[in-house]
Amino acid sequence: MKRKIFFVMTALKDGGSERVFWLLCQGFNKALYDVNLVLIDSDKTAFSRDLPGVNIVDLNTKKASRSFFSLYKLFKKEKPFAVFSTTDHINILVSFVSLFVKIPKLIARASNNPHQMKQYEGFKARFWSLFTRFSYRRYQVIVCQTREMKNSVLSEYHLDPGRLVIIPNPVLYTSVLKELKVSYKIAECKKILVIARMSKEKGLERLLDVFSELPGTYTLNIAGDGPLKRVLQEKIKKLKLSKRVRLLGSITDVIHILPQYDCVVLSSYTEGFPNVILESLSAGIPVVSFRVGGVNGLLKDGFNGYIVEQNDLNAFKERIITTCNQVWDFAAIKADVFSKYALDKVVPEYECLLE
């Protein structure tokens, strides 16, 4: 008999945690597992719902705070063998439901380094931290994406180290690959892309400061949305960058536009495990990133991009210029990331948690 497993998340929106569960659902062995994906808000959809072998359950409760009874009834009826949850508010919700419904395997996925998030969310992060500390004690396993994240979670919540495992995020294979230009000329127009939520911790304001110092032949496109959109629009006008910087809004199929760009940048102050780097490398696109969680295992200077120390804006600018004018082996970049993070390599590590 197949074992019933449930993945619980807010929605199929274009967030890193959401994408990870969307991918894992596709990768699990359907001969062994009855795979179910539970959505709190089915209206927010950035990824395809056409997932062969995956049953999608729409609670339509919109918020985690309104979802307790709906999730309780679902688990009471379906009697899942295992439940996976991700992001703090969903982990908290599932942990409370588990007080009233027996779930043999309860597995949480941590999505950030709590120490770093406190710097950018202040009281909100400290408030959720109190509930997260309790909720994690209900889980048999907590998945962290990096050693840095594991150490942060251990230090913040004082958990048994034996309950934490490190499993990186997966990337879905794609045939998309950037083509090598015949020549690289310094005077050519260089196209830079950043994919990020418009929020403080993503460092987009300082990225605009850096970009204003780049040659006039460089352009920047920002894919994403968020609370700082108006602030960024005003800064673009103030720096007189309106002709060189475009706000693309949320893009559901980023992979197919990546080959248009010479470089992807990550300007964040903090990250758990940046999926945007995985996706960029999967198309052979080099990345310039400030040093944040996860990048040490993803980027190798000169091979697939560069890592710059936090707040060294001048070095960040110089690395962008270097990257846009360097000849890269796009096929080697692509092959390297799939050799480590392909979906069929990461899913078995998650399946092992159910043994």
C-alpha cells in the first residue's frame, strides 16, 4: 500500500520555499507514495498546477491563522503517514494540528537563518520566533539547506542536533542554455538581471547605487514585486536611471528569459539558500553575489560567477563589469549545478527521511 504524504504550503506563488515544495512533489516516487499538495490560498498561482501523480488540495482559507480546523479535518480523514511543511507560519500551523491528530512522520523545512532575519524584520521576527521555538519541538526532523542555517537554528531554538539534517534545494532540469557570443566588446550593451522580492533584506536600494556607477551601456531589469516598489521607483528617478532600469514585475517563467542576460546579481543582506542562483546557473548564466547564506557551495570565483564581501559596493561594481566582459563556459556552468543539485539527486535525501 502506498504511504500518504502531504506537503503543506501557503500557495503556488513565486517564492523560494514554494518552488522547492512544487519541485519535490514532482520528484517523489509515485509508486511508493500517494503525494498530496495542500494550498492555503489557491488564488495566488505562479507555478503550473499540472503535476502528474500529485493530488492538489485547496483549503481556500487564505491565511494560516484561519486554516486550523480545515487542516485538522483533512488530516483526521486522510490519516497521512508523513507531513512536510515549510516557512515559519505554516510550520507553526502544522505543529498545532499535530497536537490533535497523530502523524507518524512530521518534517519541517527551515527557510531562513533566524539570526539574520531578526535584523530586517525586527519585532515581527522576534514574535514569530517564540512560536517557532515551540513548533519545532513537535517535529521529528527539521531540514536546513546549509550548515550555516543549521547552526543558526540550533543556536536560536536550542534543539537536539540529531533532529536537524542538511539537504540543499533542488533544481529542475531544463534544456535552456545561454549561447556563446562571437565576440565580447567592452562597448557593447550589457544586460543585468536581478530576481528578488522588493523588500529591505534584498538590498535593491544599494544595488541601484552600484548600478548608477556602471557605464551607460549597462541596463538593469528587476523581476519581482513587494512593499518597497514605490521607494525603488522614486530612487530610480532620483538617480536618473529611468532609461536604463526596468521593473518587470513578477515573472512566472524566469528560466526562458535568462539567456538574454550577461549576468544575474544577488544583492541580498541575508538568504537561506538562494534559489535564484540555482536557476540562473541551470541556464549557464554567471552570478555576482554578496556573501550570504548558501552561496559558498554554489559559486566558484571565475568559474560560474563571483562572491563579494558584504557592503563592499565598489568591489561589487567591479565584479559585475568583469563578469559581463568575461568569456564563460556556459555548458560547464550548467553541468556543474546539475551534478550537485538536480531534482533526482535531492529527492532521495528527502525520501530517506521517511524510512
